[in-house]
Amino acid sequence: MEIKITHKFSGIKNIIKSKKGFKMNKIIEFIEKVKNLNKKVVFPEGEDERILRAVSELIKEKIVSPVLLGNKEKIYKIAKDKGIDNLSEVEIIEPTKSEYFHKFIERYCQKRENISKNVAEKIVKRELIFGGLMVDTGLCDSMVAGAINTTANVIQSAVLTIGYAEGIKTPSSFFIMVLPDGKIYFFADCAVNILPDENQLAEIGITTGINYKKLMGENPKIAFLSFSTKGSASHPLVEKVQKAVKIAKEKNNELDIDGEFQLDTAINEEVAKRKVKEFSPVAGKANVLIFPDLNAGNIGYKITQYLGNAEAYGPVLQGFAKPVSDLSRGAKTKDIIITTVITCLMS
């Protein structure tokens, strides 16, 4: 697909430019979309230099309206020491000094039954919880965290404050994989669920497909992967994937879902013609790949990234009532910017 670029993002382009020469058309297209959405994003780890550098670029290009959580004096000192000179335009909130603090304590008590106000006060002063409540109450559209906090902490905070999307009981994640030839695939779940059962696997497939459509603007072709294609092998692990496909189709009959497929059958039309005899809207055409467990998913995306020379963006968290994304603790400015942009498109 040819993408027309109508704006120039010289600073952003220099930051997100790939060392491997990846054409940034899709990322720039995402940025252009977000610029027109007027999204407000909370960054609970406001005292981290990488967050401040990313926020500086995001406001410089007027992509989002960021909110930083943390000690205002400390944030300004870090910014000054690192030569970041445009944070005066950014809203900075110290949770315990905020006008929202006591309202959020009440809100948290409503959401978490049988909790005292004293306990709630101690919890709400945590930046991750406070940030989640900003999203929950509509003060912000999404939250981006994880540069300092673990994935488990980010997920737990989102569960306690924002909660799950309707019909979803399992938080999960996906990676956007961009191959050197420009083809784009969504891989899930490669970062959260170690050994999902058939119901969880079905939820992961549906949620990833919905987010593919939101981000890519086209219909997903969702393939549930296995070492078997349509019963070519018999094993409890294969049966789990078969059950997940059946559940996913029953839960959402509007998405193109099929499997179980071996990877070559899912993405190669010639192979699919040989291996799949009945009609399939997905075989050979898949753009969303659902791995049976975290072993397969994590290995799969890293093989694609390092041996296939693909760009990997993520993990992007999903399954929550409102968008929350997790950063790697090794995240760089580029990663934070791209994750923020992707998160904004999920709302």
C-alpha cells in the first residue's frame, strides 16, 4: 500500500529511523493519524530521563498532550541537566498534592470493595495506580509505563483501576512485526501469558484481531498456529488449539478466524493449497498469528526479528477497557514514542 505523507516530522524521523533502513511509512502514517485525535496520555514514570526526552519530542511535533507524574522540582532539574528545554508546556502532577487525589481515593474504594480509605490512600499515591485512575475517569485517554516498573506491575495496576474490556478476562499482548519487504504481521501472545488454556487463547485471538483492524484499517486474517494443520497430527496440544479456534469463532463470527495451521500453511498460499482441502478465508493469507503458548510466541517473534531482519514494535498490552501499554525497561526514546502512538490508536 502506498502511503502519502503530508507532514514532515524531521525530529521524530531522525529518532525513530531504523539502523536497518526500514522505510517508516507505516509509523509515519500512525503519527499523522494520532496528530488529528487530540489524545491525552499519562506517563506515570515522569522522573525517568527517557520518558522526558520522548515527551519533549511528542509535544514538539504536537502529536499528543502528555501528562507527567512525579515530583515537579525533580523533573525540571533532570530536564535542565539533560538539556530538555520545553517541559514548561507539559502538565506535571504530584499525586498527593493533586486536586484529584481524594476523589481518586473515593473512586478506588468504589472499585475495590471492602477496602478502607487508609489503605486506599496508600495505594492511590503510587504513580501507576494514580495514572490508571486518570485513564479510568476519562482525564486521560491512555497510559504508557514500564520504563521503570515491571510488566507485572503495569498489568496489575491496570486491572485494579481500568479493568478489562467487556467479555475479556485475560490481559495479553501483541507485537507488530514489519518485515524487510514491508509486510506487516501481528504476533500474539509473545510476552504475557505463559500457558493459556483454550478459552484464554480464543480471547487473545479475538482481541488481537480487533486491534489489528483498529491500527491497520483492514480486516484481520487470524491464524491459530500449531505443529499440526487441520488434524494432520493428534496430540493434546493440538486439541487445545482446535478448541480455541472453535470458541473464538463462536464468540465472534464477524472476524476471519481459522486453524489449527502450521506457520507455512498460514502465510504461504501455495503451501495452503496443498495442505488445506476445504475453503478457508485465512489459510495462506494470515496477517495475525496466534501462538499456542509463550515459548512459541517469544521464540517466534525473536527469530523473525533477528534472523528475518524484521522490525518488532511491542509488546503492546491489550484486553483492558481503555488503552494501557507496557515499555521494556531497556526502552529507548524511539520505543517510547512509537509505543505511545500505537497506544493512542487503540482507543
